[in-house]
Amino acid sequence: MTYLRKPDWLKTKLQSNAQFVHVNKIVKEHGLHTICSSGRCPNMSECWNKGTATFMILGEICTRSCRFCNTKSGLPLLPDLNEPSKLAESIQLMNLHHAVITSVDRDDLSDGGATHWAETIKMIKSRNPSTTLEVLIPDFDGKTNLIDLIIAEKPDIISHNLETVKRLSSTIRTKAKYETSLKVLGYISSNQVVAKTGIMLGLGETENEVLELMDDALAVGCSILTIGQYMQPSRQNIPVNEYITPEKFEEYKQVGLKKGFRIVESSPLVRSSYCAEKHVL
């Protein structure tokens, strides 16, 4: 198999200041799971330096095995009941202005982890009333009663990623379905909560398919879209089909804004939590 050479515009260097060192120390001391580090996010230093971080709850093992993701798959451990309070305390110690919470999929749990999610949000908001909060949730199989548990805790933004265009969704995701993700986004929006989604480019999608996805997301009330380059995290994951130029990303940004998205973050290094602190109304 031929692997594409990474272009220069995707090469970054880690930069740190006192805030970065402080956040990194607390993450290590408290054994926290950040998607920033485990996902090898190219924007980690930029976000941590600004007082923003993304945390992953409900363990490190996912019950799904999507082809783009490097998270371990298998049977997870039981949820850590102390995690909500521990994470809330850590965010306070970090003095974060904005936090993003995400999780692995927990299809092994009867509620998909929604109760744990709700308790985590509640504890964070109680301990950190001035910290804005975005949650990047699984699809919960489209069960609205479980999504209601998240909505009830009133995070500032509820995000759920479509990940890729409709045609490729079943190829790179396992259990998740394009239509279910749209249903989740629509339900979030219908409850007067800011709905946000993110996609990756470079998996073999066409321009028309990207534009169709934009229309689909807007039709269900999604107002924020992030677009970034897919980068193969390991040789076990699906390879990159194409590296999209920065100019094309900018073109998609302008098209998305013209179509009606309130915010579009679109460039090769964008990830779903990039500049997340700016997305809060």
C-alpha cells in the first residue's frame, strides 16, 4: 500500500508557556484523559496556552472500532464514579476559561454512559461557574431520553460529529449512522441548544458530497461546523486518500458561511474543539 507524503502545511512544532506547563502537570498528576494528547492534536499547545483543554471521560477503551480513530477498542472497565468530581477539581486547578468534554462510546452500558455524562457536567459547572463548557457527545443510538439527560445540565454547546460525508460514513464508522447523527443534531437544536458538528476531509469525498453534508446539517439546525484534514493516526487505520490544500479549506469556509452557518472553522489543522472558546454565544 502506498502512503502519501505529508505536505509542509501539516507540520507543526509544540510550543509552550507557563500555562501549558501548568496544564500538562495537572493532567499527568491527576491521571486525566485528554483527547488533546491521546489524539495527538496538532493544536494542543495553542489551546492549552490559551487556557482551553479537551477531556475524555468514561475510560480509554471504546466499544466501537471506527477506522479513522486510534482509541483502543474492546470491553471497557466500569465507569469511575469519582471521575466527575476529580475532573471538576482539575479544571478548577487549571484555571481553564473553557473546557470541552468528550467520551468513548459505551455501548456496554444500558444508558450508553449518559448518567455519568450528566453528573460530570453538573459537577464541572458547580465547581467552575465561570468556565464555559462544550460537550462532544456520542450518538446514544439516537435515544432522545438519553440526550435529554445531557440537555438538562445546560452545557453551552452540544456537539456531535458527522465525521464524513454520507457515502463514506458506513465505510469509516462502525455502528454509527449518518442519519442517526443528523437526528441527534436536530434534536439538540430543537431544544434551543447550540448544535455543532465536525467533519474530516481527505477520505475520498467529493466536493458535491461536502456541500450536501453542509445542507443536511443546516437543515436540522446545526449552526457551527468544523472542517479539518484527516491524518492517519497509525498503520492500522484507514489511509489518507488525499491531502486537501489550505486554499480549498478556505473555500469551504466561505461557502459554509454563505450557506448559513454561524461559524465555520476550516483549515488542515482544525479539529472539532479548535477555537471552541470562541463558539460560545
